[in-house]
Amino acid sequence: MKYGNLNYLYLLPVILLLILGYVLVFRRKAKDLNVFANIELLQKAGLSINWKRQWLKATLIIVGVLFLIFTLIEPKWGYHWEAVEKKGIDIVIAIDTSRSMLADDVKPNRLEMAKREVEDLLNVLEGDRVGLVAFAGSAFTYCPLTSDYGAFRLFLNDLNTNIIPLGGTAIAAAIRKSISTFEVNSKNHKAVILITDGENHEDDPMKAAMQAKEQGIVIYTVGVGKKDGSYIRIKDESGNDTLLKDRQGQVIKSRLDEITLNKIALETDGLYTPAYGTQWGLEKIYKDSIAKIEESTYKTQRVKRYINRFQFSLFVAVVLIALESFLMDRKKVNIHRKGAEDAKEMQSA
């Protein structure tokens, strides 16, 4: 037997509370009746309580509630096999984690805003597998392709500018690492979403873009930041805010390189979108471009589906609780017979 939701077992203490409650109420009721009149008088007046009947009513309620709890945990037995076909597109999201992403021309900074936008993108994905590549002076796969968006979010939230010690922005390395993240022999449609400020400091990214095109991978680029750039604020050794400087002591100003990002997207028949302030395009990229790509099956499997049987316990619970309402807890007294007996006693007296 399987159960759908064992979390409802925490309601079991309610049964003990019901039993204790009934005991206290019955004792109180018996005490109050004894104060009102003696037992013989109550019996003659037809007001005495059938304690066995009352406990039977309590038992019906208690057992009925127990079956309701059993209903909530969704008992299942018996099963059938079902073929499940998962469809989607493989998407690798490559996020720049270089220190230039700490620039605050978008609030709170470029990296944090990028993470928030990717989080929102997950809400519109429909069965697509998604992977995460982090890059700065080098690149590595931070989360492999998965349809478990909860696991992906854990990696996304952990993303920061300290995970890659090598400084710089290697866009070409990010593209190549994204390519290697896809399964080699997969026939699925593949897309890369590259999020960066576009300041490339390493190899020519166009060569990597051509490699992606040869393998049928479409690259969508997102340029983060303003065209005129922004200074990069970091914490010094004392924990104070300071501006990032180069080795010559000059303050570094990060500028968005839209030309490079446009060329990368066009090379692979993708799309470039700027991210100025609150104007982001991840959802637009997905709905207008990626989602329109023909979906391909990436996993087909037979799944054992257990049959939900909560209807039986629910039926028993309803019957028991309904039956309780029809039972009387007072002793049944034949008033006419009682009156005749009293009259006979008076005549004999």
C-alpha cells in the first residue's frame, strides 16, 4: 500500500484530544445531573442518560474522524502502467560572474538582477530542461541539464562573483562550456541564453559562436547594464564600500558592449535584447523565440501509477458520523405506560 501525503498523520493527536474531551464532558454532565436531582427522580421524569448509548455515539465520532485522517493521507493500492513522454527544449543559461557584474547601474547590481530574472523565467518554462554555466576569466558547468527546477534554483541562488577566482570575462569560454553541457548525441533543440555586460577580455567569441552554429545551437544574448557604463563598487578589507581600480590605480568603469553581443546572436540566428534598468527580455526571448521551436521528446518511460482509494475511507467516515446523529443519548421512556403505573400506585395507596 502507498500513501499520497503522510504529512496529515500529525492530526492523529486529535483522536486523543477527542477521547479526553468526551471523558471530561461526560463526567461534568453526570455531576451536573446529580446536583439537579437524584437518579431515581431523573429516571421517573424520563431525563436519565443512557451512558452506554452516549459512549457509542462518542465512539462513532472518534472512529469517523480517524477514517477522515486516513482519507487525507490518500491510501493507494493497485496500479497500472502508463507511458509518460516528456517534451521540451534544452536550455543552458550562462551567467557572467565577473566583478563587473557588481556595477549598480541596475539595482541592486547586475548579477543580482540577472538572478532574479532567471528565477522569473523558470516560472514560464514548460517541461524544458535547463542548465547553468558560470563564467568570469574561465567557465564551468555549475548545474547540469535538469527538469528539476527546485534543484536548479539552489545553484542559481548560490551564484556569486567569488566562485571563479580568475578575473576577467571570457565570453568565448562561456559559449564553449555551454556547448559541452549539452548531451553529445542528443537530437533535442538546443538554446543558450548568455547574460553578460559584454566586456570580453579573452579569445574571440565569434569563433565559439560559429562552433555553436555548426552544432545547431542558437544563442540568445542579454546585455546587462547601461551603454555609458557604471563604476564597480566592492568591499575593501575594512568592509567599507570602495570603487574597483586596476593595477595602475585607475578607477574601472564597466561599459556594455552591445556590438559583440549582437554579432554573437546574429551568427547563430538568435536574438539580442538589452537589459536597461527594469527592461529585461528573458521572458520575451522564451515566448517569442525559444518556445516556438519545435519541441522534441527527450525522455519516454513507463511509470507505475498507483490507484487512489481514499473514497472507501471517506465513505466509512461519512456513514459513522451520520449514524451518530440518529442515536439518542437519553433512555427511552413510555410516557403513557409510566402515567398508568403512577395512577395504579395512587389507587392502591
